[in-house]
Amino acid sequence: MDQITEIGTILEWYLSAGVDEVIGDVAIDRFETSRRQAPRPPAAPEAPVAAASFRPAAPAVPILPPQGRETGAESAAIASARQIAAACDDIAALEAAIRAFDGCPLKAGAMNTVIADGIFGADLLLVGEAPGADEDRLGRPFVGRAGQLLDRMLAAIGRDRGRDAYIANILFWRPPANRKPDPVETATCKPFVERLIQLARPKVLILLGGTPAATLLGTSEGITRLRGRWHEVEGIPALPTLHPAYLLRQPQAKREAWRDFLAVKRRLDGGNP
């Protein structure tokens, strides 16, 4: 392997791990920094303390909400999202409401609000996880490498996002370093996604990956157990399948995703799914 090929392989590994930004032009030699640090001087002996006056200080422990529970502010944001989404009578009002919504903390660190792409009202709606670096920069979902693979998958069943497909995400703002969304973030955006599905009224819904499947189906099952089994979301047939980003990392899983897309095609064509 020549040096250029090796560097390219390393960069691809970084991208798959979610590392797509740098914080400096020169690498920092942490070993050299460690060697330059002087050892700490020994601590001075403490004066003896009388046993009767000794009272150990309680450790400072941050007060955290119970696991899986929202704080009061987060619960208020989720309730506000439900109320705002329910009041939207068309897609233009919904998109304006999402862009104006400040209840999700991810918005503060994002370049763009990424809502949807394709043809609103198409009979096929796909919901993914969250915007990545390319999507955040361009303001459209699924435009990076995973989006290019998704376009090829759609073409394989005779579909095109510019003609007869509509694509969205569970989150409208990019999580830092493409990390996995947390439950509060998905719960905050969920009312808007549900309203989008209600307004779009597709014939079939594809859930791309574990996060949209778990969020919209209300289950803790993993995507490998959920995929290939039909469910309903807002009264619409929904099929969970593997996310294109996962397929880029695990190409051998493409056969399962292909089976799922064929089942969607049969359903859209009026045949037995």
C-alpha cells in the first residue's frame, strides 16, 4: 500500500467514525507536552486535627435527572412542540414552525435547519436519523455518501427523490460530531415529524435505521430485529430497514436492505408485500 492510499484509508476511517472537522492546522504532540510538565511538589504535612472536631465534607455530587426522564424545562419543550405542531394546517406552516422552534438545544450548534427533500405528497416517505456534516452545510437531508447510496437504492426500485419520493429525518439539527441522538432530542422533534407524516399522507413509510424506528414505533428493539417486519405509524404502513450509513460500513448487509426495498416496491405497486 503506497503512502497516498494509506492516508486515504485513514481519512475514510475517520469519516465513518464521525470525525469530519479539525481544530488546528498543526498536530499536538501530547507525549512531548507530558514530558515538559514538571512533577508536582510533595504536599505539605497537615496539622493534626482533633478527633472530636473532624467532620468529613460531603462530596459535591451534581444533581442529575433520573435515567430516561426529562427535566422540567425539557418536558416543557416537548409539550410546546406538540402544541405548535398540532396547530400547523399545511407543510408551509409546519416548516416555518420548525425553523422558529428553539426548544431543541441542537439548534444552537447547527448551521442549518434540515427538514425535508423531494416531493411533498409523494406516496413514499423515508425518515432517517439526523443531518450529518454535508446535510448541515447544505440544508438538505441525505446529500452525503449515505444519501448517494440511498438515491441508488431508490433508483433500483424505480424511484427518484426529485419525482416520487419524500425524505426527512427524526432530528432537524445535526448532533455534534454526528453522535447518536439522545432520547430527549428525539422526543422534542417527534411531534413535528408525526405532523409531517400526517400532512404528507404517503402510502408507505420507510424508517431508515434504529433511531427513527424506535422513536416512531415506541419500541426498544434493535433495528436488526425490527427490519423486514411491517408496522403502522399514524395509520400508514411502515417498514424499518437498515440505514445507508450502516450499509457503507457493513456492505454484506445490503442484501437485507434490498429485500426490504423490494417489499416496499410490491406494496406501492399494489401487490402482496
